[in-house]
Amino acid sequence: MVNWLKNAVFYEIYPQSFADTNGDGIGDIQGIIDHLDYIQELGCNAVWLNPCFESPFLDAGYDVSDYMKVAPRYGTNADLKRLFEEVHRRDMHVMLDLVPGHTSWDHPWFQESLKPENNAYTGRYVWTDEAWKSFEGVGSIRGFLRGLSQRDGCVAVNFYSHQPCLNYGFFEVDEPEWQQPMDSEDALATREAIKDIMRFWLEMGCDGFRVDMAGSLVKNDPEQEGTILLWQDFMDFLAKEFPDAAMISEWGQPDRSLKSGFHMDFMLHFGPSHYPDLFHGDDPYFSREGKGNAKEFIDYYKMCYEPTNGKGMICVPSGNHDMDRLSKWLDAEEIKIVFAFVLSLPGAPFIYYGDELGMKYLPDVVSVEGGYHRTGSRSPMQWNSSLNAGFSDGAADLLYIPIDPDKNRPTAEKQMADPDSIYHEVKKLIQIRQANPVLQSEAKIEFLYCEEKAYPLAYRRTNGKDSVLVVINPSGKEASFEYGGKLGEVVYKNGGDLKAEDGKLVVPAATAVFVREER
């Protein structure tokens, strides 16, 4: 593992919504620089920026039109380089968001690809050979466009219709008239173009990338064998040229992504992980109602953890720009217990901006830049009680997304002044994690108790020198489990005291405890 990931705690910044310094209603790089001390004081030592490159912003920047240029609304390349320098000056790290699977239809590569005459970009995207021939039954392709230009053919898209798929080849070539193998000249040219983009930012000072839709690149790849081989090639390139660069995948299947060489993978709200069972929906596990079920998530986690050989390579985030915020389903006290869980797992924890304050999900805002229901989780950061909650000096109607209208909305200023706030609980938990290597990324985890629709959740973290028992009971009722060990010093407690009775540990309601185990 890249050394700095071993104790990394990430803070995810959605740049549009973090801090606006020029009054245009949109966050910018200078706003991030201005608040690095806040992030550091919270305890986070790494930052992940959502895409900040030039884009028509039909999908909030995930539709890139120039990978090597910062979008003017955020600033300049020089501003981003200065952000890298300011992050490093604080002994922190920063990852950019790499979108390798598709571009905007405004990208010059695609504009060249549209031309009927052969050129260097004719095969940069996935095209059929006839306008009447589409992609029915072709794996990993979500849609297509036809009739865009005089070029004969349909072009595949990855998600929205304005995001044409880049061509990395097909693992299984069923129609050789238009499907190219992975080792074709065009597919290899796409790889090299992405490597050049990575080189550009890593040489400028970026510390690595979170990779968007990492499992989607090779088409007709049912078991993702080709995609795994593709990323192994990328990771070999990084190992030779940038050995300290970290790569974290949005794949959601760590059993596959880690074979690819990624340092970590997210357990996400989509795919087979059952992540939403924990924090979202009518009966989340972390609710005091005590009706939730964590077992399917933990079973999947254990299956994915097995191939890591005890190296903590799985990230569980508090949320992100694609999820409903925790506060839609849970109250402040329940969210504190969520953070006890997230910050005691292996792998690098990720805190979505504002989750440390309990910022609300806004259900009734109009979709912005392709956000749709996700827009409610992307509202401006709430810094203080001044104009626009301290996010911007611009007029309210200029704001990227409206501010939470609730006069009692949480702000960083109020939360930092309240010793019983979510902010201070998160800060305390990060401090405890950083003071105890046994709670950091690489220490092993062993689940001791997690049964179907039952409480508590109990697991052991060990590193050969130390052993810490983590017991979490989010429910509103006392719970217990069989335990034959011997407990020592309490490392962290939110709630009541554990009691040993008849070979069992009894856990009070709404309690999270970390306690050393004696040998």
C-alpha cells in the first residue's frame, strides 16, 4: 500500500458547493485553500476533490471537455497547483477525480471522432459501423446516440446521452467489423492518452486519483477480466513513474478492483454491497428504532475482505455526492454512532463535506447540472450565520444550489462552539484513530457478532501488538452477545458502560465503545 494511505482520513469536497470567494455563487479553488485549516483542525489529512476540469457541466463536471485545464469557474491551473502546495505544506495529501470511461460530447477528441474522414480520433470512442446498428446485448454499454454527424455509425454512451464511451476495446469480440480487441491500436492509444493526463497532474503535485466508474471501461467483459488487466497495466505504469500515487476506485466490488492493483475500493450504495441497509431507508440499522439489518452488508464486506490478506483496502464513506445525506434518515445522536463505525473500520474513511455538521438533505430543490434527486445532497457548505451561511457574498439567486432555508440549520461555527456536537464527536474519533494504529487502515478486522436483524455489532481490530474490541449498539434497547475475552482500558465511549454477565457482554442502548482486550 502507498505509505501515506495507512493513516489517511479523507474529506470529500464538492468544489461547486464548498466556498465561493468571488461572489459568483459557485465555489472555487481559492475557497478550498481558505478552508484547509478547518479540514486539518477536524483531523482529516487527505482531500478528495470532485471533478474540477473544464466541462459544459451537464453532469456537474463528470462530463469533461478538457482533462488538462481547470474549469474557469473554479480558477486556473496555477490555482490548483497552489492548492497542491498548500495541502502539502500542512503535511496533507490531495486526490483528484479521474473520469476515464467517457468524455463530454464537447471534447475535441469527440468532435474529431464525429468526422466521416478517418483521423487519429476515429477510434477513440466506441462506434458501430452503421447508423442502423446499435448496441443491444453488448455488455457494459448503457445507451447510444445516432445521427449526430455525417459519420456512419452509432456511438455508445456510458451514462447520460452527452457522455460518449472512450474505447478501451472489447474483451469478447462478437462482431469484428466494428468491435475492436483490447490490444488494437485505437484501444491502446486511449490508454496512453489517459496516462498522459495522469502524468500531467501528478507532476504538478497531485497525490493520486479517485477513479470514476472504474469497472466500466472494457466492453463485453462479463466477469470484468479485461478491465482488471487494463487497470493492472495502469498500476504498473504508476509503480514505475509515480510509486507514491494512490489509486482508489469507484467499483463497489473490492474482490475485483483489488485484483486490478487499486490500493482501495469503495463499498457503495449501488451494486451488491447493501450499504443502504446501514444508514438509509425506512429501517436503517443505525436507527434507534432497532429494526435494521446489517448482516447482508457485513457478509459482503467479509467476502470482499478475504482477498485483501488483512490489508485494509476497503473504504466505507459517511456519504458522497451521489447519496442522500445521513441526516435524511438519522438524527444527530444516531449520526455520531455512524461515525464511530466508519472511523473504526480498516481502509481510509471518507467524510463527505458537511456530514460532520449533520447538514440536511434538501428534498425539494430543483435539479442542477444533472443532479436530479442527488442535488439535495450538494447544497452549499454552511460555515456561519452570515449572508448565505458564509458560503458566498453573492446574491441568493446566484447560488449554485440554494442554501438550506432552515434558520436553525447547522453551521461549522455553531458546531465548533458546541462541545456535544457531531463535529466534536467526529474530531474526537479521528484523534483516537490517529493515536491508535490498531484502528487505522491496515490493522486487521474480525467480526465477532452480527446476526440477522439483531444488535449489537461487534468486531475486533488487531495489528500484532494491540487488540481493540469495537461494540456498536445503535438501537434504543439494551443488547448482548457472547464474549469470553478480558477487557481492559476503554479507548472511546459514546453511551453507557459495557457489563459482563454470564459469559456475555451487555451493551446499553445507543452506545458505541472501543475497549482494549487484555491477553
